[in-house]
Amino acid sequence: MRETVLGNAPNPGHATKPRPAAPQEPPVTVLDTKAILSGELPPPPGTERFYSKEVFACDQNGLPIWCGTCNNWKPDRSHHGSDVGRCVLKMDHFCPWVGGVVGEQNFNFFIQFCSYAGVYALFVMIVMAVFISEARSRGNPLGGNWIAGITLGAVFTLFAGGMSLTSISLGLKNLTTIDNIGHQRRVMHIAVLIDPMQQRQPRPMSTDHVKHTHGSEESEDPWQGTITYPLNIMPDASSETTLPPITSSASRTFAILRTHPGMNPWNLGAFRNFESIMGDHWEDSEDMDILGSTLANVNGVTGRERNSFESV
């Protein structure tokens, strides 16, 4: 029950979405990357959430990944879900069986739900097989409910068990179903903070770092250039105000690195990968708090009754 409720949690890990723009302002769908990098246009707000880190996923120019549908920077490993109309953190897939999107916050409950369902279906199939075998040995006629029971048990054993094994296999590799599609050929760009004392001479920035050519080998050098945040913005000549210069102490320079095909930068090792999904302990008190809050909201429990329920 716990896994079923939490697997159906309404929030699988949504990325923050800005308020919709005013009706008179056209929605932004494509970034003018060249103008942003040259300083002619300011970047959309939110880049500080990325360059305040030491590593983040970026495009070939060093900018965070942009979602043209949400008009927002996409957090690492997030994908836009058309079913929920926004980006979902570490989105795995949309599952009609649990009634929603499987993402970062409910992937562990999805694994438990499929595992328990597979074990239960296997138990039903074995019990029905024993009953059918005894009935046939005694010469008793078999009813349709016996055949239906063992058939459904076998079907759900294969389905739920297969989903469980697949999810566990991906969890050990720290991959999602979306990440696993074309994983052996996929390349990524990662922005890594450079120690100011160890900065190397930056290479010229360009928008064609990666050559999309077929039949030719691309350079194995992961170095694609550098980018410095905050991005410098050229002052408007018609404006009387001038922007203060960015000091070197406030700037952060990142190396843009291109991964080799099939490389998974999120791989921490099988044990740590699985631990990052399932948690550090068998029973997490935070999960029980979520379960209590969810059940309380569903049943309309508020106030003192809700606090008493969550403390159980």
C-alpha cells in the first residue's frame, strides 16, 4: 500500500516553472545563443542556479540546457513531460498503471511496487498451478476461474517482474528509460568549474564545437573551450546608466567538456547508484511523513488528527 500511494504521488519531481508571460509578450521558444554569448542580449534569469555549482550539464556553448516549451532553463537530467506540461526531474517514463509520471521522487517506489507485484503474481501462479494439478489428479473438472487465475498470474508475473528487473538494472547504472535510449551513441557536454590557480589558456568560443558528420571520426579531445559567468552584457548606448564591471573574484570560469559516446557522467558505481535511488536505510522517516501527508490529504484529515496520524 505504501509503495502504491507514493508511486501515485502527484509530484514525481517537477522542475520549477516560471509564471507565464503577460499576454502581450510573445513566448520565447528559441534562444538567441549568439547574441547572449556576445553580450548583446541578457540571458533569461536563472543561470545563477547553475554556475553556482561546480558541475552542470550544458550545451556545446556552455549555456544550461533550455526548454523552449517551459521557457526555462532545464535542471540536469530533466525532460519535458507533455502529460504534465512541464519539465520533470530525472524523468523515466509515463506509466498509466500508477497513474502518472515516474521521476526522481517516486522512482524508488515504482521499483518496489513492481517488485512486490511481481512476487505476488508469482505466488498466485504457483498456488493456482498446485490447485490445478491436484484437481486433475483427482479427476475433478476444471472451472474457468482456475484457468483465468493461473493465466493472469503468469501474465502479471512476466509483466511486473520484467518491469522490476529492467528498473533495477537501470538503477544500478544510474540511468533512466529515456537516458537508455541511444545511450551507446549519445554524447553530452558538461561545464566543470576551473580552479583559478589552474586555468589553462581558453580556446576561442564558437558555435560549431561538435561536427555532426557521418562516416568521419570526431576529435577525441574532450576540451571544447571555456565560458565565464556571470555573462558580460554590453551597455546600451541609448541608456544613461552603466553596468558595473564584473570583478575577477566574482566570476567563475568553466571548462566545457564533451563526453565520449556512451559515457555516463552520473555513474557512481552500482552500489552508490542504487543507494542514491532507494535511500540509505530500509525505512526512511521522511518517506513515512510523505505517506502520512498523502493519506491525510486524500481522506480529508486536517489539524490535530493529521498531526497525530503523521506521528504514527
